[in-house]
Amino acid sequence: MREGDGHWTQEAGRRIGVRVADCVPVLLAGLVHGKPWVAALHAGWRGTASGILRRGIGLYAELGGNRNELYFAFGPCIQSCHFEVGPEVIELAMRDPAWRDDLATAGPSGKPRLDLHGLLGAQAEEMGLDPKKDGSVKLCTLCEQQRFYSHRGGDSGRQWGWAEILGGCGRQPFHTELKSIDRNSASERHHSTEIGTSVV
């Protein structure tokens, strides 16, 4: 598989994912012509502002999926409580059609803080996704370094945001998992959830 900021598959049992440490792992799951479809996207501030989520949703729709039936989840990332950025980052983010002024706040140092989860959520809403199908985990990787790895916190480890289509009748077809692996030790940190509904 080639490296990139996003992967998708309709093959049952093929696990796809993105590696992050403060950026947002974005997981998508839906049906395309009755067949399960999943995607995993890497959304840092550049990817978010440049429209990685929009491209993923757009591809799903181009393949024949109904946006209103697409499940989505934004995994743990550095939240606005700690995500200080330069004014040029806010300027780029403000170009997005879904931008709202409350997505940027002033930090104690005077630098702006960006709400990545909030911007992705605004994009999802603007593109017609159903908020009832939002399975996001809004936790801060820097606040909770005992559970997650944070680049700004000085960690060398990374989280994997996985998406997989499960086979067999009567089971949820979409499984998502966030697994943290530190390359410099044998330790692992783990969080998993499932999104989607049973498809017969």
C-alpha cells in the first residue's frame, strides 16, 4: 500500500489506517451500492485547512454513497486548550467555507488557538453529514499523555487510527480502533470503538 494522507477500501478484512500524534485520525464508514466502504484520513492543520475531509467525503459521494448515511469519527488529537498556532494558520483556515469565528480563541501567550475537531465538524455539517452518525472521541492528546502520545508533549510514539470492514452476518460491518505504539519501548496504549449499524 502506498503512503498518503488518506486510504479507502471496500475489501473485508483489510485494515487501513493513519499514524498520528496530535493530528486528527479521521475515520469514515458507509455503504456504496450496498457494499461497505471505509476510509482513514490524516488531518493536521494543513490537511484540515486544505480539505482532506472534503476530498474523502467527495470521493465517497462520487463512488455512489449517500452523504447523509456516512458514519464518521474524529479521534483524539491536540485540542484547542493547547493547540497554539501562528496567525498564518488561522488565516488559511478562515478561507474554508465552513469557518466560524469561535473556532479560534486567544491563548494565554497571545497566540491564537485552533479547534481542529470543531473545524472538521463544521466541514462535515456543511457537506451534509448527519450529526447523529458522529462517533468522535474528543480527547486531548497533550492533556492525556498517560493514554495517548503527543508530539508537542515530546513523545516519540504514535497512534494508529484503524478502519476495517468486518465479515459475517449479524455483526457491525465497520470497526474503528485507535492503538498507540511506542517504538522505543514495549508499551502500548489502546482505545477502540465501533461505528455503523448491522448490515445483512
